[in-house]
Amino acid sequence: MTDMTDPNTSLPPAADAERRAKEAYFTASQSQLIWARFKKQRAAMIAAYVLMFLLLSGLFAPFLSPYDPNIAGRNKDYLNGAPTIPMFCDTNGCSVRPFLHTIERERSMATNFRWVETVNEDKRRYMEFFVEGSSYKLLGFIPMDTHLFGMNEGFIHLFGTDASGKDIFSRTLHAIWTSIQVGTIGVLIAFVLALIIGGISGYYGGWIDSVLQMITDAVRTVPAIPLFMAIAAFVPQEWSAEERFFFISMILGLIGWPTLARRVRTHLLTERNQEYVLAAQLCGASPRHVIGKHLLPSFTSYIIVDLVISFPYMVLSETALSFIGLGLKDPVNSLGVMLQNVTSADVLLNYQWYFIPVIFFIALVMAFVFVGDGLRDAADPYSDNNK
């Protein structure tokens, strides 16, 4: 009688596990191999979690924020107010519900008529969750008026308030999302231009390649700051915040494509004479089909890595432009706009909570940098980190 038993089932558990691991490795797709290498890098994984947290915080900013970051969230009685941290215990005992004390403010001659705060510990204001407040559209299309937390009386300002009484916590969450949106639009514009110009240049070569490379080099040599200063001089002052938002995004994309375009060109110049490309051409495939279905997919992982790496530079560009007054302006909430408020000596000496958005800005940029570096090493099978 023939034995139909699989001979591998008689292997010891350790050997069987090793066999399965080898089979999984040799049958895994490119994306699975990149993910497996990426998970081995602890710094990149931590940065990925931080980045995911910041992205979700920005995406759900209207729900997480207790108030509208603009006029609806303005506290006229608490200008340049310090952060208010909820507590559970005070001199009068403890409570299950977090609460705040009532802060009374008045100007004093002893402090040159600056605001002097006194805490009334006999009066508590309790924190509530899932409260109704200003209306908004979650994810851009779901009408809601529920916020994660609020107060049964008065306001709560976890990060304090600015000179006009706006809640810095709410503004920071909305600013993160605005900067991410600007960077995303700029990256997408640069991505499309790089694929088109780099793909045509690398596939055809010859005089077409020479002309396109001259254009690419010309764009790369244009200094960014003088260009934006010149553009800012021609931007109409009556433009709305939304118009300035899309204008800055388009400009960032139009000057950010040359690096990726040259990488796509170099890859296509190397791959265009491979056998699978010649086979596709002999079968009557059009250049568009060969580039889109054969050449670019073989370069997909590197394109994704390049986009992730270029994203923080887009955010940095938007922040720098808004910081020097050439980018977005109030009432738009972006990290660059909020960083404008930390330039005065008065803020540095008396209102240090204005620097809280700077921490989120640094965390966002560094998270993108570490994730991009991790993806770059994971996509390179010859990297020292993958050995």
C-alpha cells in the first residue's frame, strides 16, 4: 500500500518552522519583503507609530478639539492665558471627575498693569466628555457638533491661549492637518510631473532626453526663497485663505519634481533594453503601455520611498514660507502660521506655551524622516541593515 504521507510532517518542530520560513521568504512579494525588513528597524517603527498618531490627530482634529480654532473658539476673558491642566484632587478633597479651578484675572500696578491670575480653589468646573459644541464636518463631509471633551462651565485650554484668546490646542491639531494637506498636494503634483517627464526622458532618450534634462536642470537651479519672494509680490492681497492654500501647494509641487524625475529617468535608461521590455515592444505594446505597465512598476517601491522622504521637505517649505510671511496667513491654521507667534521677545520671556506647536512640528518632520530612512533601507536588499 502506497504511503501518501507528506515527508515534511515528520520533521522536528524547529526544522519544520525553518522550512516554512524559507518557503514564505521565497514566495513573498516585494511589498511583503519590504515590510518584513522595515519591522526589524526599531527607530523606524517607533517613528511610524508617532506619525500615525499625528496623522489621526490632524484628520480628526475637529472632533478632538474642544472648540473651533478661529472665532468660535475665542475666549475674550483669557488672553495669553497659561495652559489649564485638569486635576482630580485639591485641598478640598478628590473627585472621580477631572475638574479645573476658576481663574480670576486682573491687572496690577505692581506688575506694570500686566495680567495677574488668582486661583479660586473653592469653585470647581468639571470636565465633560462627548459634549455638544461648534458644528463641523468630520472627514470633510460628515456633519457633526460633538467634541471629545469640554467643560460644564467656561472654557478649557490644555495648551493655553494666544493674544486673541484662541485655543492653542485646537489650533495645533488643525495646523497639523493643514500642513499635511499642503505637503500632500505638493507631493502629488511633483509625483505626476516626475513620472511623466522622467518616464519620457528615460524611455526615448536622444534629443528628447537632452531637452527635458535641460528643463530639469533649469528648475533645479532656481533658488527657492527669491522665487517665492517674487511670487508673493504678485499675489493679490484680496485672495482668500483657500486660494493662497492651493497656490502655495501648486508652487511647492512645481519646484519639487526634478529629483524624482532624474531617478525615474536613470532607472528607465537602465531597464529599457531588458528582455521583458523588448518582448512587450515586439508584441505591439505602445510606449505608454510599456512605461506604465512594465518599467514603472519595477521601480514602485523606490518611488514610494522617495515620496515619503520628500514629504517632510514639503512641510518644511510650507512652514518656512508661512514663517517669513510669504505663505499661508491667518485665519488659516498651519504650523508655519503658528510659528510666527514665537518670534517676539515678549513671548519668549512670558508666554512659553506658544512653543508647544514647535514640539509637534519637530515630531512630525522627524517621524517622516525616520520612516523614510527605514523604508529606503528596507527597499534596498543590499543595505547593511538587512543583513
